[in-house]
Amino acid sequence: MNEGKTITRNTTIDIIKGICIILMVWGHAAGPFKHWIYLFHMAVFFIASGVLWDDMRVIDLHKCKVFVLKKIKSLWLPFVLCNALFNLIHNFLLETGIYSDNPQFLKMVTGPNNYLQPYRAVSATCKEIIKNLLFAGGSQLGGATWFLRTLFQVLLVYMVIIYISRKFNSRKIMLCISGFICITGATIVSIYNLRLPLGIHSFFAAFAVFQTGVFVHNACLDKRFSRHKYKVIVISFLLLCLLNRYGKVNMSSGNITNIVFFLAVSITGWVLLYSIASCKSIRENKLMIYIGQHTLSIMVLHLLAFKIVTWIYILISNKDVLLLAAFPVISKVPYLWAFYTLCGVAVPLFAEAVFLKFKKAFLNNS
């Protein structure tokens, strides 16, 4: 989901996105340093979108319309297709053991993400799909798609702000007001642990770091960091390790400790990953570029891909098949997180490649 111009693709941003999506899968796989990863990995996605923002795409109503239609296709449609499909096959997932309605299951697992999934009537399934069409609700296996909804909200609000500010020549005033509102909103959501309709509780913090990304781009700060990248990598890494002791971040729920802490770890995380992506050995890594250009399939399918590792582990260790419903993974098994991470990245990429190959063959034959 590149927010930049289509003439030349920014491969540095692709690599940053590739690193972030791997870190996201790593975190969901209950890998080590999860708390540290969560400080910045999702915020960096929003900063990257801000860095790639171009005001010229929304300078008039026609371009705004084109922009909105593109975002509907690239953000709303994947959200709907992913969650509607998982909701449509909800009962099938129960039959296969990927979901469970057996009370014994809760005695075998821990954590708030593990809960019973009852069978649904047709009416209940339709209700969930309608919610998905309205950019609401979700599904357990499509849980990571909150990012698509939040990014859609951020981009549309920022589009409106830029359009109005250009029309009335009040850009600085509009951006200051919107920034203040988002900082205040993010603070209130975090303090009172609010849950708002349409996932708006994650919007405020996301908008703040998106706007930070726009500022970083306009001030050319990213280029300044690349001049001393090795020193910057060490300093930013150590700073994140230090800050890790004083707070936590969970952008999907809007829990950011406080806005100053959140912005500090977000910007430091961006500086770290940008500096890493600027290193020659990384900058020319085709695999990382490829992963960064295909983050959507990983985001949508990695939680389902985890079930492959869980199923193999159950077979090898002769565990109860009820554990297949453990979500997102079976934790506290040494090194199993590494296999989850590998599978969570590789399987979606393979599935996308196969899909595109069949799609191309179908179009050529039609």
C-alpha cells in the first residue's frame, strides 16, 4: 500500500515496511522482545505513509474523488473480503477445530485472546458481514486488519484537512488544530481505556504519527539520519531499550502510556529502521524489498498460516487436538515462535504468488 508517487518506487520505504511486517508476525508469534517490538512497529507503518504523502493528489475535488476510490480498493476492499470470508466460514472453522466451542479448551490455554466461539445462525453471520461492509466488526483470524481501517480513516481525514486548508489558505492553522485534537484524543483514549465505534480509539494516535511522517518528509530529516547511519542505529536501539522500561504501546487498542512517550518511541523506531534500511547490504536486499511490497497478504493471512505450525506441533508432540484453536499461537514452547514467524511470512507470500499465477493464466485464456 504505497502512498507515494507511482513513477519511482521508494525501495527504502519498502524495506522498512518489510522489517515492520516481519516484526508484527514475530510479535503475534509470541517471540522474544515482543514488548520492545510493540513500542514502534505499527507506528512506523503510519509514519511511512506520512512520509510518502503527496498533497498534489488531493488539490481539487476530482483528484479527491480518485484518491478516495483508490483507498476504497486498496484498504476497504481487503478489509471486507478478509473479514467477511472468515465470518462466512465461521462454522466450518469450528468443524475443523481452528475455532472451538468446547469448555475444556479454556482449561488448556491462557490469555484474553482465547475464548469460545459458538456456532452461528445464518442471521448472525449476515449481521457480522454487514458490519464488515460498514468498516466495523472484524474476525479473530482477521484481527490484524484493524490497521487497514485505521489507515483509511487517517488518510481520508488528512485529505479533507489538506483540501480545506488549501482552499482557505490556512494550512498551518488546520494542521495545528487537527494535531491538537488527535494528541488530546489519544491521551483521553489511553487514560480511560476507551473502546469507540469503528475502531476510532486507534485513530488518534495513528493520525499523530502519520502527521509526524509528513513533517519528517517535508523537513528532509530522513536524509540527515542516513549520513551517520551506523551511529544512529546504535544510539536509537539503545534509546528504545531504555524507553522500554518506562511504558508500553498497543496501537490497536489505543493504549500508548502517554503521548510524549508514544511519539518518542515511534520517532526513535522510525530512525532506527530507516537507518538500517539505508545500509547498502540491506538496501539492495531483493527479498526484503519483495516482502515490503507484499505486506498486505502477510497481514491478512499470517494468523491463519500459524495454524499450520500449531497442527504440526500437535501431531509431533501428541497433544490434544483442541489446542489447534489456541490463538494466535501455542505459547511457552521453546523456539516454536521462530517456526510461527517463518510460516507466517512465507505461507502468505506463497499463497499470493500462486493466486496471481492462476489469475494471470485465467485472464490470458479468457
